[in-house]
Amino acid sequence: MTAISKEALMQRLSLLEDAEIIDRETPDGLRLTFIYLGTLIDQERLNESIEPIVRSFQSSVEKSLTTVKINRLSNLEQTLQYLMKGSVLVHDPSSGRWHAIMLPNLLSRAIETSETETIMFGPKDSFSEQLEQNILLIRRRIPLTALKTERYTVGSLTQTTVVLMYIDGLINPEFVAVAKKKLSSIDFDMFLDSSHVAAFMEDHYHSIFPQYLQTDRPDSCAYALGIGKLVILVNNTPFALVAPITLFHLFQSPEDYINRWLVASFLRPLRYLSFLLSITLIPLYVALTTHHYQMLPLQILYVIIESRSKLPLSPFWEAFIILVTLEIIKEASLRMPTKTSQNLGVIGGIVIGQAAVAAGFASKVLIVLAGISAISTFLVPNYLVTKSSLLLQFIFLILATYLGVPGILLGLVAMFAHLNGLTSLNQPYLAPVSPFYWRDWVDLFVRGPLHAMRNRPEALRPLNKYRMNRRSK
């Protein structure tokens, strides 16, 4: 154990304007040195920790203060790490060693309602940027000692704390082993959001489909833990990561388990249909008007011909311009203040749509289909899937322009082949369809009654597969 030189410590703290160095003398005439960063510690608790040490100093710092945990420091780098995490460094003159008292300033906003996953009924609390508070919100829902938390530090510059949570004895140990290996192998300098951690843990980072579910709802995390998944919390971000997931988990909403099961069973397939409409509706219009107009009924064909009779653009460029304009309006509404963005989205869409038809740049039929397609994207609960559908829409548009309807079908086959090759924590992305687990279909395309969900999903292979107590008679 190498001695920590006070001079070397002072040199490392040079030019730190918020560094505070206090020398206090004990009743026995010993000089204690306290070092801390005023912006990182809880000032109200500072005197509560310093004064007892100074007034009743005994043979060592550790014996003088018993109300808080004191960490003995062994080297300079460890000392600086504790300092930057909100500790007060104390120099013990009797032993010549440095100690750290953790007094972090737990600056955090109040617990608020989730703005990304809004529901009418159910819990309204959401995660914040404070890691300890997020762990508390989950532990309040699952008060079990089996709920394990393991801490990791990632990022050579940010020193970001990452917490891995799982229920021991329930989750498949393979998932935990894979997650630990991925977290331990991360080598990068800055992690400012949970999505950065997910980027280094994903099996297929080149895919447009997320392999980790991001959520800021504690109840969603608690449910995921209860069925055999793991949760990853990242400090300074309100979004947790849930894994392993499948494509179908991205279409499930917390409200599915609050609504009546028949209502939820109607809404869930509606989301799948909306996703398919959002990526194929406009390409289908382009394919039919460019290559397969003979397939349309005469009444519909007359409407399209009349609508397109004076348009100077081809169906592809007509659709391309309208889709790009829609995305510009969407992105602008996201960047504007909340009250202004609502007016921008509604007024911008109506005014630009009518102006495009009046100026002869777009047909009335395309404007209607573009509106349906845009609204369909909002039915998907996961925001990342919504953005993925945007890229898919343009890919299908190009295929429809050159190959027609067969091009759209070819694109769908390629998309599902890609999905079938994806994994999340090395688990199949299309389970329980491929591989097939028929028992899990009770909560797949429909949401069956809770009484019918007696077992946890077979695709997760939990150690405890029964969700109901099996009492011996």
C-alpha cells in the first residue's frame, strides 16, 4: 500500500475552483485536513460529519465517527475517484492515511408522469436521472431480497455507474452471464445515456430495430423482472434498458394489462396492422399507379386519374416530396415548445396539404393516404420502432417504383428474414413464433385473461416457470 502524498493530491486539484481545503485542530492539538468539492457534496450534511470528528477525535478517524460509513483509501487514483463522486476526504494524522466520507449532493427532479409512455390508468410515476431513486421505485414494487443489483462503471471520462438488476432464482442464469460479459467488455470514454450502453451491448448494432427496450416506467421494469428478464439502469438518465426482448414486446403497452382483456386483444393486433400500413400504404399507391393500374376497380381508377391528370410529377416524386415534408413537420414540432408544437403539427399539415393539392404538386388521394400513414405510425408504443418504420417506408417506396407490388413483397420477405436473424442477449428476436412456443401465444397477438397466464413465457426459459403458487393438496 503506497502512501498518498498531500502534495501530490494538491497538485491534482490545482485549477479546480470549487475545491475546498479545510484544516481543523482537535482538542489534543492534532491537525485534521478535510478536502471536498463544494459543488458535489451535500452542504447541509457537511458540518454533521466534520464536527463530531474534530470534537471527539480518538485514536483514529474511523473510531471518531460511527454514524456514517468511512472508506479507507489506498492509492491516489482511488482517492480522486471518491472525491469526484461526492466524498469528503479526511487525513488522519495518527496513521497518515486518507479516508473518504460519502456525502453526495443527491440533486434530482421530482418524480413526474411519463411523457413518452402515457396511459390513462395505472401508475403515474416515472424514472428520473437519479440512479438511487430509480432503484427505490423498482424495489418498492418488488420487495424481495432475491432482487439483486450489481454495479459496474463504464466510460473512462464519465465514470458512469450502471446497475444490473434481476431476480435470482427466477431468471435464466444464461441471460445474466451474457449481460455481465457485455458490460465488463465495454471500452469507451463517454456514456451520457442508456442508449449509448445499449449500442455497445447489442448483438446487431447495424440493425434499425432495437434489441433492448428503453422505458422510463418503473412498473414496466417490475413486470419485466417478474417474468424472467433483466433490467439495466444507467446513472444520469431516466430510461432503463430491458432485455432480452422480441419484436412483439415493442408493440406491447403497459395499458394492455390494465384494460379489459377483450379490449386489449383488439388494440394489440391494431398496432401490428398500423405498423404494416405505415411502411406499405404509400409504396402500394405508387406501385398501383405506376405498374398495376389495371388491378384497380374502375370507380377507384377514375378518381385517381382525375386526381393525377394535371400533376407534373411521377408518382414516386410526388410521394417522396410529401413524405419528406411530413417528416420535416414532425421533426419541427418535436423541437418547438410544447404549446407551439401542437399548433405547428396541425396547422402545418393542413395548410401545406391543401396548398400542395391546389398548386398541382400532389393528388388528393395521396394526401389522404399520407395522413393515414402518418397517424398509423403513432399507434406503435415504442418510439424507436416508429423511427425505424420511416426508413422502411422509403426503402419500400424505391422497391415499389421499380418492381411494383412484387417489390413490396420482396421487401417484406427481406425484412422478416432480417428479423429472424436478430437476437437480444443471444435470444431469438421472433420468439415465440420462431422458434415456436405455442403456450406464449396467449400474450402475443392478443392479450389473454390474466387467469390464463399461469406460466411465465417459455421463450425466456425461467428457472421458476409458474406464476401462481402450486400448493400441494
